[in-house]
Amino acid sequence: MLGSTHGTLTSDLRARVVACGEHPRDAIHDTASITATEGDIDVSGRSLYAPVPDLDRFFRPRSIAVVGASDGEGRPNTGITRQLIDWAERVGARLHPVHPTRETVFGLPCAASVGALSEQVDLAVLLVGDPLPVIAELAEAKVPFAVAFASGYAETGEEGAQAQRRLAAAVERAGVRLLGPNTNLNAFERFRDDLDGPAIALITQSGHQGRPVFTLQELGVRLSHWAPTGNEADLETADFISYFAERPEVGAIACYVEGLKDGRSFLLAADRAARRGVPVVAVKVGRTETGARTAASHTGKLTGADQVVDAAMRQYGVIRVDGLDELQDTSALLARARKPLAGGVAVYSISGGTGAHFADLAAAAGLPLPRLSEAKQSELHQWIPEYLSVANPIDNGGHPVGDWRGRKIIDALLADPGIGVLICPITGPFPPMSDRLAQDLVDAAETTDKLVCVVWGSPLGTEAAYRETLLGSSRVATFRTFGNCVTAVRAYLDHHRFTSDYRSPFDEAPRTPSPSFRKAQALMRPGRQLSEHAAKQLLRAYGIRVPREQLVTSAAAAVRAAALVGYPVVMKASGTRLAHKTELGLVKVGLTSASQVRDAYRELTDTVRYEDIDLDGVLVCQMVERGVEMVVGVAQDALFGPTVTVGLGGVLVEVLRDTAVRVPPFGEGQARAMLDELRGRALLDGVRGGPPMDVDALVEVVLRVQRMALELGGELSELDVNPLMVLPRGQGAVALDALAVCR
């Protein structure tokens, strides 16, 4: 597999990946049930169906019109026209130059307009500075696809964004599917047709960033398509994911994404790929403020809150990597390696230090390194000295690899039923050992359906054992760095684990509003923040437990309410513009007598008058103790719409920022996975002798809040249930405070 030396890509990198056994898509593809159909919508009116654009005639057109074609010396369009002529010949298409003032271009008859052509055109390539005037002509000629190279659109600022919106509107009216603007010739590259096996389909918003993945085909890895989406005025990343996921030759989809045009469309496309078992590997820039700003200036896309993007990708099985070298290695491995026969990883090396180093990295990344059985260790000690550890990692001491024992060891490891992946790091060439070891690994890989990986650590990459033996094998996955090997293998195991029990959230999304929705709608106040009292009524409507409480407007009423609620009580000011009551001294805790209640009422109302705060009353609340304070909330993301967050609550929410987020719809499994992502998860299991908390009740609150997000997404701007007191197991969870803002 591809790797890098000292963090930089080098031209001599090579990759060969295992090509054995049944392809992982086969079984999944045969049994996958895509139940969502066109026209299916969820409770908020959003589609549950990812349409698959028929892009066959885009990638394999029968007839191409090149508008603005040129053969004039020194003109930019001349080189592009020549490349398109060559590409048309390779794919068997007829190319028609179009130019109003030329009779021929490169000896081909030139038409004055697309409408003047005598045959139906499948694809129009627009080599004009302003493609907008041409779109109506394409509509009249019923051209289904067009490519616009022109720049100066959303990547340049607001004026360019307005021009792009006009172009997008014209394309929609015309019924033409447009790639671009601000795209390039990557879709018309020369793809090798002498390679077999599952292929990588490539999607990039920056063409140059896809070049390293494209060169994989020179290393024996097949590429089938390249979609350079540019500014995505019409066709977008999601369209190509949906299309590629249905192509039988595509084994993995590799993406370089600067910004998503529409979060919902992306998730629907990722869901389609997950149903089909097709891995999607993506570099998504914008993890930092600087990266996000740069991406926006380049493509004019909204990058989105990175935590939400990251969570959404994980939720639908999209494998996010950081570097282009990781994109190469991971997508190549996932495209061609078959479904693992076991989940364990064995690390085998010449040196104990090498094995320990790699095992540390693998374990830290979450790769399972099972301890080999005593029987297996005894078997290995037939060929490896007794004083060396063979529990996993396996240290052979060096000498056994130089003779017949080396192959015996490898075969014994591959025969272990708990091992699905064998990784052998070879840190540097030492021909008496490394050459024989490499050959034994290649030979053994020919006899097994298990994944065999080798890390060739030499910075030169000129050694025969590397270039000829390892890279000459189609059954061994070869990497250049420990890190890339770990990343790719982890993604490989995670992907197959994810797809093996994948159930689409969209199949379970509610189609009709619940009775709770109708109750909640009556409480909404467009453009306003609800008081705590009203926000808790909203929670009650969705079956979320709140404390016993009463809203009062006099000291005498407060005393009566306290008696009904039961001492001790909490008293809080309740108003439509109160967000942080504690900081203003508007919360009184642990009141145990009528006199304390009267005094508290007076202090609260005096403070409200001093701060000039609108008050709808004072809440007298049941005091709830002995639990873990959590936060559950809803926020609106610019890309994905409503999102649900859960984390440690109370004052810790702003101090620790220990939260997890998901994009609805999602099921109970994802709700529990959110809790497992929290650094403070152990608090829910009971610490320092304390009882375990009611996690089931917390999960139920998360799912009910999700239902609110789905049903009220168009009306609810923000919801913050903080703290949500999770009580000991079997006692439930109580929302002690809530803030809700209506849109």
C-alpha cells in the first residue's frame, strides 16, 4: 500500500493489495433491502430517498459537443480540445467542435451552435467564459449533461456567488445536469483498461488533490471514474457517491471534500453506499478555523461545524482520514481486500523492538491483538527459541526467517482461527533475512483468504524485495509507514463490522407526526425564547420527566406551592429572556421552611426588578439530588439541519465540553454510542462506590429529544435541557432546567 517517507509523498511509491476470496459487497449487495422509495418523506417533509442520477452517458457519452473548440496556436482552449478529442476516441464517442466563426477544428467539421448539429448530443463541454447564455441552447437541443470550466463564481465572493445561483437556476429550468463551474479535465483522463479487480471511484473538489489517488493505477490499483465537482452549482459529491455505489465495478469511493453543498443529500448518499456495503473514504478539510476559511475561499462552500461533520460521517460509515497518503492507502485496501474471516490482528517481526513498537501503535488505534493460545505458542516454539515472546506480537529473533522455518511460522499464524490479519513490519532491508521473509509472505498469501500486510520501512524503496517481490504480488498489501498501515487496517475491520449489521436510520424515521407534536405546537412562540416553565411544558408534551413544580406570582402562593411540592424546594425566577439564572442570583436551593420560601420570593422579585427582567412568575420546584448531571440539546446546523447533543451537564458542560452529537434520524444503538464517546462515561457506571445510573432512562430522553428535533425542526431553533439529572438505575432521569428558543 502507499505510504510516505518523512510525511511527503514520493514518486516511487507502489501499492498492491490483496485480491482473494469473495468481495465484501457481494453478499451485502444481494441481500440489501433499500426500502425507501422515491417520494418517501419523513415527518418534517424531507426525502428519505437518495435519487441515483443516471450518469452513464456523462462518463461514456456517444456524442460530445465542445462549445468554444479551438485549434489556434497558443490558445488555452486548443490544448483542452485536443485532450477531449483523444478521450472521445478512447471511449468510442463522436466529438463535434462548436464555434460560431470556425469551419473546422483539428480537421473536424465545426458547427456554429449545438442546435445546428445533426445528432443528439449526450455531453456538452463548455469552453466559454460565461456558460449562462449557452444553457438555454442546450435545453432546446435536449442535451442531458454539460461541463463548465469557467471560474469567477462562488469561490470569489458574494458577487460570484450570485452569478453561480443564476447559473444553477438556469440549469434547473433547462433540465440539464451540470458539472462545475470551476472544474477541470479530470473526468476525461486516461484510465488504464488493463487492470482487473474492484476499482476506486474518485471524487474531488480540488483536482490537484486527487492526483495522488489517480496515480494508484500506475501501481496496479484500478481506477474507474474521476468526478471533479468544482463549485457544485448542480451535480454534487452526493450525486456521484450515489451513482458510484450502484456501479458493480466500484469497490471503494475516495473523496476529497472541501465543503458539502447539502448535508442531507450527503447523508442519503452515504446511507445508500452503506446499504450496498461500498466503503466511502474521505478527506474533509475544515477541522480548523484556518482550514475552513481557506476551503470557503476556494469553492464557496459552507464548511459546517466540524464536530457535526465528523459525527455525521461516522454515523453513516464514512471513513474520514486526514492525509492524501492515508486516502490512497485506505481506499485501495478497502476497494480490493475481501471480507475478514476473523477479527484478530497478529503482528509478526524479525525484531522484538519492532513488534513492540508496532503493537503499541496498533493497540492505541483500537486494533484487536488477541493473545495466542498456549497451544499455538507451543507450536510456534518449534521454530522460534523458547526465550522469545510469541504471545502476540510474535518475535522470531531473526534467524528462522533465513531458512525453511520462516514459512512454517507464517503458515501457523495464518491458520489460527482468531487471526484475520497478519501484519509484518520490515523496518529496513537486510537481504539475508528481509528478502527471504518478503518472499515467504508473498508465497503464503497465495494460499490464504486472510489479509497479509507488509510495512516496508526503507526510505529508498529501490530494493528488489520491495519493488519486485512485494509490489509484484496482488495478494499482499504493502505499506511504507506504520501509521498508514494501522489507519487502513483499522478502517478495513471497522467498515466490515459496521456494514455487517447496518440498519438504515432512514428506514426507521417517523413518517407522521406524533400526538406529542400537536401538543408541542401550541406551546411554540415564533421568534421568542420560552420561559423555563413553558420549556418544561414542551418536555412534558414529549413524555420527558420534569420535577414537581408550580408557577406562582405571590409569596403566599409560593408557601402553599412548597407545601404541595414537598420540602426541601428550589425556587427560580421564570421569564422569557432568562438564560443564565444562577449567575444573576435567581436560583435559591435547599429551602426547608415557609419563612425561607417567603424570603426567597422577596429576594428573587427584588433582583428581577433591579435587573429590569420580564418575569412571568417564580417556580417552586421539587429538589432532586443523588444523580449525574447531563445535558441533552438540539441545535440547528447550517449543513445538516437539527442535531442532537448529549454530554456532561451542569457547570461541566462549559468547562469540559465533553459532548457527542448526532444528526437525526438515529436509533437506540447510536444513542448509546453517543454515551460511549464521552470521556466522562464512567460517571454513569458508578464511581467511588456509588451506584450505577439509569442509562436506559438517559437513552430514552435522547430519543425523545430526537423526536422533538425531527418534528419541530422547522420551529425549534435551540433546546437545552441542562441539567438533566440521571438518577440511580431504575429511578429514571429528571429535567431540572430547560431553555427553548423558537425560530
